[in-house]
Amino acid sequence: MEEVLERQEREIRERKRRRAASKRAQRDLDQQLVMAVAMLDKENQSCHGSHEGRAPNVDRHSHSWGKNLMEDYFIPTSLYSDGDYGNQKGQKSIILEAVAGFNIWVWHAFFGVAGSQNDLNILGQSPVFNDVLRGEAPKITYKVNNTIYQTGYYLADGIYPRWTTFVKSLPHPRTQKQKLFATYQEGYRKDVERCFGILQARWAIIRVAARMYDDEGDYGNQKGQKSIILEAVAGFNIWVWHAFFGVAGSQNDLNILGQSPVFNDVLRGEAPKITYKVNNTIYQTGYYLADGIYPRWTTFVKSLPHPRTQKQKLFATYQEGYKKDVERCFGTLQARYAIIRGAARMFDEEVLRSIMMTCIILHNMIVEDEYDYEAKEVYEPDPMNTALTRIYEKPIGPNGGPVEHEPLVRDGIFMNRMINRYMEMQSSYIHEHRQVDLMEHL
């Protein structure tokens, strides 16, 4: 345990060192832009003058936007107060600045400005023209009305300044040419609005309210609380056979299953070989009891959502009853260890994983010591490599040694075996056929 903690401390120090080096490099880059920005501000002030009663400027640290969202918004001493979020409708929001083409391809995106600010405030913080100021913008040349231009431009509305990089519409067109120009300019400028509409139509996650997201992942659950999920497989005696910890709390069981290594041994062909007979049908694959959201795979046996016949009701009762074992396991873990029952107390994710796995190991030791097994105790010459451990960790061959599996190669015949195992694991036919056999067996 001490070695794990030392390794975690070294990793934390290394991350801090890299973060400090990145900030130093960003400060050096900002100093190169200070002169250009200062000259631009001076020119604007000389043209428009100052306003009495204007609020003092706040250092917004635009170079670190997207990296320090938690420090900027979600802590008591955050840079921006709650009032900064309110938009014109009184709703709290964060603004997305985007540049889109006629085919709604997004060329530039800048996210993180409080919803109370207007387009000019966002432009002052946006990095959209950083390449222009550094002289790294693409070189282009085009000719309009016998005049050659060498700077690109964006279509913008009336609130934006009259810069070389913008082409604005005419607020009050009078002549026929001015009206035609305004019609074309405003028509093409709608591309970015179409882009926003398509983004919201395609992904509901950006259409609804933000559910306490942060910059390192979405850990907010359905109750709005930050959490990390534990996936576990437990037996009838609440012994934990498999544990996978670290997925953000907002994800559902299918998302967790896609990241979990629970079936890695099955795909590699290293799973224990078992054979059993149900309703005169022989099966050679194990299974887990799962609920309705899980897919109809060979490795799952699910309950019936709407049982009708007596056999279906009996099967659903037994299946859901035995499926409660894993919930009893979670309850027992939280009752035994207060450190996983309460708040995380600002622990690092690796530290939380070590705490969770330590509690599970201690839990299994208690279950093994307290459970009244019917089998007689057998003398084990090697306590660190018992028969029980060999079954759990690696299959044993008939000669008493570990089973040597054939390697998997990406472009060889062995890769095809892994694909075949994957297709067999996802067979819905075996899932439904075994479900019917189990109902008849009861």
C-alpha cells in the first residue's frame, strides 16, 4: 500500500510540474500579444472615449479557458460570480462562439464565457485572431471590384467592430445594390445559426441544462451529485468475483459495460471451461443475472419485464430475487466501511480506486472466514497458490500446470478466433433459448 501511495504522489508531482511548465509557456506567448492588444485598445479608446461609472476590468485569464472551469465557476472563491451566468432571459448559461461555413462545418469553437456577456466581450477573450496577430494565418489573395485583398474576413452582425477581419451588413440599406448586398450577407450569415440548430437537434446533451459538468469528465448522477461508479459481480454469498471502478456517475450500465474488462477473459479464450445441462440442453458458457437495460447476450440471463404465464412469473421471481445479491453486497460494503459510504473528501481518483479495491479485498476475506462451507477443509501446501485461487485467476490444465493459450495476432488466423468468440458472446438466440430452458427447468 505504501508503494502505491508513493507512486501516486510521484504522479501528482509530475502533473503539477507539467501544468506549471504549460502555464509558463502560455505566459510567454501572451507577452508577445500584449503590445498588439494594447495598441488596439488605445486606438479604440481614442476613438470612442471612456464612460463614467464603468466597472473595473477583471483579468479573465483567457489563455487558460477550458482548463480551469472548476476554478473559474464551481468553487466558492471562483473568478466569476453567480451573476455572470445570467443571460437576457435570467437563465444561467455559458456561451459557445463558433465560426461555421456554408456547409455548417465548424472551423473555430470557443466555449466557456459567462452568459451575461455580449459579443464584444466574447471577442475580447476569444483566441479567434491569435494566428493573425502572430502572423501565422493562412496567406490568401483575392480580387473584388478590381481591388486586390490579402486578408480573410468573417461575416458578422452590427454589434461587431468595423475591423479588417469582418464584413458587416448595412443596418439601413437604401439603394438597390445595398439591399441586395444586405440580403446576401445576412443569408450566408445564417449558416452559423443553422449549425447551432443542428448541434442541438443531434445531441440532447447540449440542448438540456448542464448537470454539473466539469473539465475532467461528467461525474454528475441523476440526483445532481458527483459520483464514481463501481461495477461488481457478486455471488449468493456476496463474494465479489469482479470489480471495475472509475466510470463517471452520469453514465448508464451500457456505457460502463463498454469500458469494463469483465468479458476480456472470454474474448481471449481464457475463461474457465464449464458444462451444464438445462432442460435436456447442454450449455458450455457461463452467464450473469442482469436487468433489462443490458443487451441480450449469451453471457446474460435477464428477467421478463411483463411475465404472463405462471412459469414466467416464477422465473421472474427467482431471477430478480437472486439478482439482489449484488445489491446486498453493495449495502454490506457501505455498512462495513464508512470511507466508501461518505463523501470522497477530495481524494485523487487513483487513491479512490485503491481504497475501493482494498475494501473489497477485506470484504472477501471476511466472507471467506465467516461463511459456513459444506466442503471439508483441505490441506494446501502452498498458501499463496491455493486451489481456490487457481480457479479464480487462471485455468489449470490436466497436467496441473497453467493452460497455455494461443496468441492473438491482428492480421492472422488467431484474430478470427477472437472475432468468433465476440460474435458468439453477442448471440441473442442462445440468450432467448436458455431463458426458455430455465423457465421449463423450474
